Amino acid sequence: MGRLIFKEMGILIRVEPSCGPIEEGQSTTLTCDVNPAGCSEAIVATWKAEETGSSDLVVCNSNSCGGRYVSYFPTTISSTRSTLTISSVSRVTPFNMETKWTCSPCSRGHRTVCDKFQVFAKPQNPSCTLSENTGSGDITSVTVTCSTSKVYPEAKCSFYKEKNVRIE
């Protein structure tokens, strides 16, 4: 999920990674390429989420990872990569994960690993109602409701009007 750089007709194009959509409560992993041997500092990888401001989520040295959120996001470090696991993607606990996720290998600036999660929940108790013009029978409005907030993709209703057609 790192940055993708490719060459098209002699022009370098850089594409930021995107994540999701991920169903709320499901798990996902983020990876960051690192080179512990090339680090001059003890810190090999630092993970951040934009939602938490400047607070580091997890910090890894060449052997292990720890930090304020390590219990929420188990993280591993190897000779080439740091992997952060989100065991239950959420919009509320411990913070709204629909945010930008970055990794800083060897404390050399943050790389975007996930530009923004799209967290969705399946609709619960969806209902559709329509208002009809009694004279013409035309539908004048449609209302969609469900008991889950921030449903992705958006709930949609489809109505079809039958007409009596005589086929000869």
C-alpha cells in the first residue's frame, strides 16, 4: 500500500494510496517498507493517524513495537517492513479511523500508507416511503431511512410503476 510511482510517456506519475471501503468491525493491515539497517536512530518506524493529531500511535525499534495504541493496533517489524494490524475498524473506538494513516521509516518524514479509510456499515431496518400525486399517480418524493448512520454505499430505493398494456 505504499506510494505508486510509474512512468508514462516519459513522465513520472505519483499516486497516493487509498484504502477501503472496509466494513466496520472487520480487520485490515497496513504495511510500510523500512530498512532498519539504514536507520541511524533507534526508532525504525513510527505510525500516525491524522485523527489523533501529532500523537504517535505505535513506535517500533529494530526488535519490537510499543506505544499508546499498541493494544488496539498490534504492530510487527521485520528486516524490510513494518505491519500495523487493525483488528476491528471503527468510526468511534479508540477514534474515528476514517482518516489518513502514515508511517515514518527511520524518522525521515511521514509517508502516506492509506490516504483515507472508507468505513461502512450495512443498513439496519431500511425502509422506503414514497409520496404520490393522487391525480396523476406520479411519484413526487421518495424517503429512505435506516437505523444505521453513515451507511456506505448509500441506501437506495427503486420503485417501478406498472401500467396496464394491452397486447394484441
